[in-house]
Amino acid sequence: MIRNTPTHDDFYKTGRELLDLSWDMVARLLSNLAEAEYYGIDTGEISDEYWNLARRQLTTSLAITQQGIEFLIKGRICEISPYLLISDSPAKWPSPYEGEAIDFSRFRTIDAQDLIRVHDTFSQAAFDAQFVNKFNELRESRNVIMHSISESLDVQVGEIIDSLLYMHSSLFPNESWAKIRKRALKSSPNTELGSVDYISNEVCRELSIIINLLNPAKVREYFKIDKKARSYFCPNCYSEANRDADDFDYRLARLVSKEESCNEVYCPVCDQNYAVVRETCSVDDGDCPGNVISEIHEMCLTCGHY
């Protein structure tokens, strides 16, 4: 008998946590650079050296991303049967004749290079070629990072973000990464130090930076918005944000269509539509050109005026 057999949820939880850890490392590097620019530092002069000094953090982030993806694929395999993860011939398994159940952790499990083959052999839906190629590229890069001190591996911040978002969206096409990130921040130990009051600020700041980093096609693929379209405050994020902490100038929502009568905006952070009315902003000085007003919060989503 085998005890403590893992479930697919166990692997999914760990995989998501590792992806969040990788995201956190990269997002902090990007946020620090953006903050320096906000305070007047010419980031154009320091950018190359900044990323050169961040090289170890970037390579570590890439390795953690790959590790997280491996756990997620193990979760997929586990949905079929957790025993497919067991490697070696039966002769090398722990003995079942020692008078007690065998803990699953005592078995050697399959190597990362075999995960795709095992999944595709037993699953009704195999991974597509693009996913397999991306997985193998990441695995090879991770092996270079973990098993050598080569200086030849050039890891770009955009590459890490794109890889993480692509693999996550491929494995969980109906799951919003921004919601996963927000949930992770709510479970962070920093919440015991008061960070819970700034979660909306942090998520919106991160996503704003990432959206600026990615090209429009990637933004639409991962966040379901048109990067080039007029942007608006999300009424929910704006309401939750601590506006004493920063200016909260993060307009991430978009109208769901280009029709003049469109009465909904979509927020990629909340992964939700919100009703709006198309009325002229009532701000006293009349300088706001906005005509998208939150139906529930009665605020202008262009300038934030209530």
C-alpha cells in the first residue's frame, strides 16, 4: 500500500506558487527601475548596467519558472494517475514487505525530460508543438543555469515574462494570471506587516509595467485587452486602492467594444466586466473629456472624479 499519494491540486498549488515567486522577482526589478525614473533618474543611462547586475536574479527567475511549469505538468499527469509519475523498474522500488505502507515520496519520480512524453502518451489531448518547443527551450536554459557557470546565457526580462504567461495560459486558458498574482499577494507574509492595504496598488502597478513591456499581440493574448485602445480606471481597483500611498494612475480597463453605445469596461486585473454609462464627466473645471462613468460607483473612469 502507498500512503500520502499526491493529488493534482498539490502539484498545481506548488506550480503556481513557483510561478508567482518568479514573477515577483522580475516585477520588483521592473518596478524599481520605473520608480527610479519617476524620481528623475535617467534610466536610459543606467539600464544596461542595471540589467547586467540583475543577471543572477534573472537566471534564477527563469529556473524557477521552469520548475513551476514542471510541477504543473505533473499535476496534469496526476489527474490521469499519480502512479504514472513513478520511475524505475519494480525491482528498484521500496520494499512492500517491511510491514507498513510505503510513503509516495520514497519512490523515484520521472525526470523532467520525460514529462511531456508521459503526458502525451496517456492524455486524451497532447500538448501542441509550440508548447513542447517552449518547454524544451526553458528546460535547456535551466540546465545551463543549474549545471554550469557559463556566461554565454543571455536572459532577457521580457523573455521570462512572456514564457511564464505563455505557459500558464496554455495550461490554464480560462484562468487569469493577474487574479492568481493578487491571490498570492493576499497570502504573503507581508500582509501581517500591513501590505494588505496596498495589494491593488501593487498588482495594478506591476500589470501596467508589464503591459508597457509586451507588444500589443501579447497583451491581447495574455490579458484580453487592446493595448492601443483608450484606457480607463477599473472602478473596483480604484475603490480598493490606497490612494494615500501613491497617485494610483493605473488605467488598465478597456471598453469591451468600439461602439459608441458600449456600456461595459473589462479589467484584466479583476478579469471582470463592469457596467458604465456614457455621460459627460461632471468635474467642476470641465477639463476632463471623459464620457465613461461607472454605473455603481458613479465615478468618471477617465479622471477618477466622483
